[in-house]
Amino acid sequence: MKHGSPTTDRYLKFLTHDMPTLESILTCPRCGYAKREAMPTNACLFYYECEECGTLLRPLPGDCCVFCSFGSVKCPPVQMESGCCEQGAPDTA
Ligand SMILES: [Zn+2]
């Protein structure tokens, strides 16, 4: 028997689960410049421009956002194993 909608379950999990880390240190793969950035919990950051060299970072294949690819901490949805924005990109090569 299940009570409540999946949304409620997810919300309760969010409330009861340890809060995810909301800051990640992004490291530019080109110049190595690292910057601490706050991560939004309700959206994925898909593009990030390096302050130092101006490179536009994008997630690597299989990653949902730049934090998962270049950050010291993965994005909050991934930390909480609740899944992130579904990409449907099956290239796991
Ligand atoms: Zn850079």
C-alpha cells in the first residue's frame, strides 16, 4: 500500500535526507582555473563559462550538468539519487 503521490514521497525524502552539498568547486579542464560555485537545487547548470579563459564548459556525455563533469561535488539531484533531468542520451561509450 502506498500513501501519497510520488511527488510527496520525493519531497519527504528531501526533507528527511541529509541536505546535499550545495556548493561545488568547478575546475576548468582547459586552464585549470577552479572556482567555487553555488549549485541550484531546482535546475541543472548545463553551460558554464570559465572566468579565466572564457571556455564554455558543457557536461561530458552521460553527465547531466557541468557540476557532475567538472565539479568537486555532483549536483544535488544526483547526490540524492533521485535522478536529474532525463537526457535520454544513450551514449555511454
Ligand atoms: Zn578556463
